Amino acid sequence: MAAAFDQAAPRRLLGRLRAVMAEAETPGGRLSGLVRLVAAELVAEVCSIYVMRPGEILELVATEGLRQGAVNRTRLRVGEGIVGIAAAQSLSLNLPDAQNHPAFAYRAETGEEAYSSMLAVPVVRAGQVLGVIAVQNRTTRLYAEDEVEALETVAMLLAELVAGLQRASEGGEAPRHLSATMTRVFEGVGLTPGIAMGRVVRHGVRVVAATTLAADPVAERQRLDRAVRAMQAGLDALLAGNGGLTAGSAETRDVLEAYRLIAADAGWLGRIADFVDAGLSAEAAVQRGMAELRARMRRVPDPYLRERLADLEDVAGRLLDALTGTGVADDLPPGFVLLARRLGPAELLDYHARGLAGLLLEEGSPTAHATIIARALEVPLLAGGRGAVDAAEGGETAVLDAEEGRLILRPDAEILAGYDAALAARTARRAALAEQATLPPVTADGVRISVLMNAGLLMDVAQLASSGADGIGLFRTEIAWLARGGLPDADAEEAFYARVVEAAGNRPVLFRTIDLGGDKLLPGFPHGSEENPALGWRSLRIGLDRPAMLRRQLRALLRAAAGRSLRVMFPMVTTVEEFRAAKAMLRAETASLRRTGRAPDHVLAGAMIEVPALLWQMPALLDEADFLSIGSNDLTQFLFAADRGNARVAARYDFLSAPVLDLLAEVAAQAREASVPVSLCGEAASRPLEALAVLGVGVTAVSMPAGAVPAVKAMVRSLDLGAFSRFLAGLRRSAAGGGSLRVEIAAWARDHGIIL
């Protein structure tokens, strides 16, 4: 049986590793000495090193405990066996009985059938997996956390040695593969609209620690302390200037304040200091600390908390910059396209100051802090595109199209010419559409359409006048909560809503109550784990189950709108009984405030139609609701049972199909008969062709992002609504099979000179 791991071993191990690296004259000698030392210190019977070779092959290059004849002979593909999986996932694997793991790949020449337990740790440098180091024992055992930590530290030191071996075997820099010269397209989801063309800058390619082991831990600790103070002073300066953002942007300031708290957190800084005290250089300790955090964050089920990893990596990068005297380069190409896996808000502000034109985040999401800042800066942002960061070369050309959801690396001359022409046309079109902002949205046959905008932050409301929108048809109250990173206190919440009401002036604002759950998770709130969160505990269901939270929000809204009119709509209403319960809370809070003289003059309650079940309760709902709003995103998703976040099925079912348009027509007809106003908000309203169809079935109020308002207004003013409605009614009657009517609608619009 293996002896217990000595708790003092990590510090001793680093000291002995330094001696091995200094004494051995050849790389092979260093590797042999390293595996012998690690096996002895970790009380392991086997220690082996695998190095990545061309073609994603892992080759055994050194071992203590396995047969020496297997060296330079045993090979595994990335993803094959325990070692291959550790490389593929860039993740440490701690297996008490590796022999019986379904992925175990037996190689007879190694003689490893005698060993049960295995700990495999990837060797990573600058984000690239260079190999794997593994230890094994005969007994069935789970390696202790200290042992895992020690081997991960060895892997960090090993990375420099392996990188040198690879450069030597390849004769310098490896030639670029043929595919690296060809055009490649990566699909994603546009979170901030726009198109950017420029040279690629890859984020995260920082200088790797030149020295892993510290000659003087005390001096290194002093360097680290000075760098921490410099990093935090730099963040204070950034926060004081608000990063160049519009003054008074409360939400972006909340983001930066939350970020500053992360930078001052004693927990992760103390962990880095521990690594320095154990013998690592300050730079290596920062990198080691981040590697540990990444591994832990991967196991966190809460998506919101996982997104904070970008903030932590941002802070760690700034700490490295303070240590090395480097930072975001000043000589970046003008109008560059930034590719990153994750990005923190402060780094985004730095890049923006140096000419950022477009941004791809492989792990981006609507609630990430970088997304909130990108919206404020109006930087085109594409989320997804997995593999783009690794596939790209710094300095090559890219097209980032956040409108169509794609990144094009190394576009050929024809693609570039097409985008050049499209951008020129877009510039001219925007200039022409800007004139529409001041014109009323009245159709050619005299029908007044209500063109509203969506908002969720004060920076959105600031666009109300310039866009020419009639008001705010959807104010997402949870966005500011997510930006803040938690529930605001009652006074702050009331003040925020009051600023929104004041900024809107005489234009109406439809406040949607908190729509949490699904993909919008608030830290500290007990969301729990759900197999299908889109259909789970979310939106109004949370509000009804947590009435104190909903009533507090309603009270804040009522106080903020004192002396004015207030419109409140409840999301994801599934039954009329749910709407009645929510409305009863609103009435109770209104009555209470009226006794104190702080209530609005008029309070209207509306329901969002997102769940198809509500369509069979329309008469009862229309008796209760003051207005209705159709949420096109969720309604279409639930109608077709197609996850709109799943690229395989999201585009399979078209909004411009007979089932959707028939549904909208029925809602519009019943609401019109009951004299209840109905609007539609969501992505469909922002596209002129889809908005045209919505108007054609009788919904004459649409709400969209501010940037889409001029284009929809131009469509409205070019439209004979009566003629189109008659055409669409006939087209719907003749449709069969639930297929798309897009081609026919577009052809009619083109033939009749509709501006799309």
C-alpha cells in the first residue's frame, strides 16, 4: 500500500525540481530526473510524461515505473484513453480505478495492467495543451487534493520544458497547416448588432512566465504585493473615469464596481500568495491560481457564476501586466476584430480605447458583464463560434457579422468586396433612414402604427428621442439586477425606475416584472438545478411563489410613477388564475400607497402571451387585462417545441409560417373585439419583413431594439396595409403543411415597392 503524502512535500518538491532542472544537461535527462523525483515525492509507483506530436498524437517520452521500451513507442490520440481525455478536455482526471473506466486504453508494451489508480494532469502553456503528466498506483485510491495540486504545479513547470522540446523537434516554428490559409466560417449569435471588418487580435495571448521557480520567495512576495497595489490603483482610476462611458450610466458603473470588488477579494489573492510562499515566481503563481480557478468554475452549475470567470481572468491578466510591465498593446491595428474565449469589462474598455471594431466571445452570453459594456459602447458582439480563437492567426483579416451571426476568417476577395459594398450601402441607408426618425409611422393608406422600442437599462432609454420611437413597449426590469449582480435595495430600485419614467417623459413605458430563470440566473437566488429551465421555475412563477419579492418590486414601480400613469405587464402567464393573482398583488399595493398619496394616477395591468395554453383562455383573459403583449421569441419556441438557443433546430421553423400568423391573427381579432390593445415585442418585430407580416394580421403595435425603429418606420410609410392584409389573408388560406410563407411575402413586398 502506498504511503501517505507528506503535507510539506509541495515546497520541498519545488526546491528539488529546481536542482534537477539545473543539474541535467539535456532535455531528456531533465525529463527522466523529473519523473523519478515526482514518483518519489508523490509516493507513486508510476510517473509518466506524454508530449503532443503533430496530428494530435500524445507520445510517451519519459516514465518511471512503466517499461522503458514503451518510451517513444506508446502513442494515444487526443480523446483516447484517460490521458487522451485529460488532453482533450484540458482537465485533471483523478480516478481511483482507472483500469475499469470505460475510456481506459490498454497498451500492452507499457506493462500498466498492474496499476489501478491514476491521476492525469494536462500540461498547458498559453492556453495550448502540450502534453499530459500522469501518476499511477497499484492500490485503488483517490489522490488527495494536495497531491493533485502538487502535480498541477509540476505540470506548469513542465510546460516550458515541453515547449522547448517541440520547438527543437520541429526545427523552430511549425509551418502553418494548409487549412490555416483557407476561408473558414464560424457560426454564433449576435448579442450587439453590427458588422466589423479588420485585422484579428487574439485575446489572452499573454507573455508566459519566464521563470517558474523563485530564487527568493520573500522577494517574490514583495513583487506580488507591489503589483497588487498597482493593479488596484489602475482599476480605481478606470472606475473614476467610468471607462470613457457616458456619464451617469448607472448600470455600467454597477458592473465596474462589482468588478472592483473582485479585484480586492482576499480569497484568490491569498491563494496566489500561498503559491509564491511555496516557491513559485509571482507570475507563475498568478497563472497557477487561475488554472485552479478555471478547473473549479467548470464544476459550478450556475451559469451566472461561471460567467464571473471572465472577470477573474481579466483581473488576473491585469495583475500579470503589473508584474511584467506589459498590458494591452498600444500598436494594435486600427479597426481590429478581437477574438476571445472570455473577456472582463475592464479589458473590453482598454481594447475599445485602442480602436476595437468588433468582438467575438466564444463563451459570451446576454448577461455577461462584457456584453453589458459592449452594448453601452455599441460594439458589434458575436457570441459562440467555438474554435475560432484557436483557428485564427493574429493580424489576418476577419469579417464579424453580428447581424447574420457569423465570423469569417481569411475571407477571399469576393467576400470582402461583397461586405465592402454592403457596408457602403448600409451607411447610405442609415443616413436615409435617419430622416424617418422624425416622421410619424403612418401607412400609405392612413393607418397609424405604434412603433415602440425595447429597453432594460438607462442607456437604452437615452435612445428614445433619437430613435423616434413612440415609447417603450418592453422594459426588462431584470437586466439592471443582473448587471448589478444581485437584488438592489428598495430605495435604489425605486430611484432607478423613477429615472426611467423621468427620461421617458410623456412617452408610455410598459414595465415587465422580473423575468428570472431559464438563462437569466441571479447569484445568491435559489434557482436550483433543472433539466429544462426554459420550461421550469421562471418569470411569473417565481414571483407568485416568492410574493414578497414581487410585491416589493410592484411597490417600487408604483412609488416611482407617483402622479403619472403606470403600465405593468406580467411575463409568461400560463393561466388566467395566475394573472388574477398577480393583478391582486398590484391592486393591494396600489391601494396601500394611495392612502399615503404616493400612488400613480392610473395603473394598468397587462399580460404577456408567451405560452400557447393561454390562447384557449382568451375570453377570460381579455376580461381581466388592460392590454396584451405578444412575446414572439418564447411563443414561437413553445409553439414549435424548438429551443431558440439550439442552432440545430432554432432555424428549422419559420416565424413567417401559417401556424404562427394564424395564431397572431386570432389573438388580434379577439383583442380588437374586446377593445383591448395588443402589441408584439421580440426579435420578429425588429426585422421589417417579419414586422410587415405582423401588421398584416392585425397587430398594429410593435416593439423592438432602438436601432431597428427607423427601418420599420420606413417600411410602414411605404405600405398600403389594406392591400397587403387582403393578400396575406388569401395566402394563409391557401397554405398547407405549415411551411414558410417567407418567399411569397417578400415577393409581394418587392413588387409593391415596400422598403425592407
